[in-house]
Amino acid sequence: WSTTDRSASEVPPHLTGCQVTFRHRINAEDTDIEGIIKTVNDELIPGLREMDGFVLYGWLGTSDGRISFNIWETPEQLAAGDKYVADFVATHPIITTNGTTDVYAGTIGYADVLGGE
């Protein structure tokens, strides 16, 4: 994962009211996960971190693929971040998947992923 450079005290307490998008992608047979991780770390994350309202980007491995998620402070910032991620995926052929991507979005009620200070 990658979090904002801001301290936990500079984002909404317990991320309450922040916006999140989850994307479940099924790995294609030839998916190079290490290559994707390197591309994401080297090229996607720096751009996200420069955007207003960025809080966190992360990945979870699943039995058939991976779930990526990003957290933003406002719905408008989430929309901009989602567009940035979609454009990035479309222009990086190393990010392979099978089938359609399931996308879920919502508002965070409570989370402690950034920890306290």
C-alpha cells in the first residue's frame, strides 16, 4: 500500500466520510504480478500521491486475482482518482485481467488504517 504523506491528524478522524473504490480483477493466465506491482509503485502511486485529497491506495491478493482500492476525502476527489486509475490501466498493457472488473464504491463510516498518533 501507499498512504498520503500527511499525518493521520490531517485527514478526517478514522476516515469517517472519506470515499473508497474497490476493484476486483481476475488475473489472466499470463499475469505478471511482480511486474504490475513494480509498474504501480513506480508510475501510478507517485501521480496519485500528488492529487488533492489522496489518502490511501492498496492491494489485496485473492484466490483468483486481486482487489485494489483507493481512498479519497471527497466524492469529487474520488471521481478524479478513479479516472486517473482507469486511464493508467488502459495505457499499461502489463495490467492484464480476465473478464470484467467488479467495482464497488462507498463512504467510509470508520477505519483505522492510518493509525493514531
